[in-house]
Amino acid sequence: MPDASDKVRNFMEKLFRIVPGYGGYAEKESRRNTDKILRLHLAGQLDEAKSAFDRFMSDMTKQKGHLELMTDASSITKLLEKVIDRLKYAEYGYSGFFDSPKVQEPELLALYEFDTSLAQNIMDLKSKISVIKPDASILKALLEDLRRFDDRLNARHEAITKPV
């Protein structure tokens, strides 16, 4: 049996079918939710990579002779945390009618393609972390990869928040 919220939702859907332009708005809202789900998925993937890196760091601290690697390893951990949070709390790919940043259809499509390419970057990062060794050059390379990923997130933010 439908509850009160289902009845209200059904009533609102019927009402909005007669309002011109609502269908497009509802479609954009759906895209906004899809964008959020994608970003949360990507953040979850990076969180898995961070967990693997945390295990690596824990193992490394138990071994002798790796103290000099802890600075880079700590920087990697902090940057992983930063990009995970940025993905979780990034601007939406579509803004509501009254929100200040507006993303139009062409930009929205480009943003989806951009977000999809981030998934490949995350897979590459996860792959590198899964086989990481306590070596300064490997840690520095991973840190640089993470910095480039963070720069890509900056580009995403700028694309969404640029004035129209």
C-alpha cells in the first residue's frame, strides 16, 4: 500500500506533467543525481586504494630502514584523503534552476566524459598501489600521479564554477 510520500510524489508528478519545461528539468535533476552517484563510486574506489596504501604503510613501518620514506608516504596519504573528499563533496554536474553555477547541456556531456576518464585514472592508481614497494622513486612517482589527479579535479571544479 502506498504511503503518504508516494501519494504526494504521484500528485506532484501529475501536476508537473502539465507545467511546460518540467520534463527537461526532471531529466536534468536525474543527471545531477547520476553525477553524484558516479562521484561517490569514484571516491569509494579511491578509498579502497587508500586502504591498500594504509596497509602498505603499516607493513613498511614494521621493517627497518624505511624511515626516510615516511615523509612521501604521509604526503600520499594526505593527498588521497583530500581527493577522496573532493570527489565526495564536489560541485554537482548540473545545478538546479536557482543555484548560482549553471552547467548547460554541452558542458554537462563533457563533464560526464571527464568524470568517466577519472575512473580510468583511479584504476591506474589502484593498480600502482596494489604492487607498491618501499622505494623512494616509486613513492615519488605515485605522489606525482596523485598531484596530477588533484589538478584534474581542479579543472573539473573550474569548468563547473566558471561564469556563464
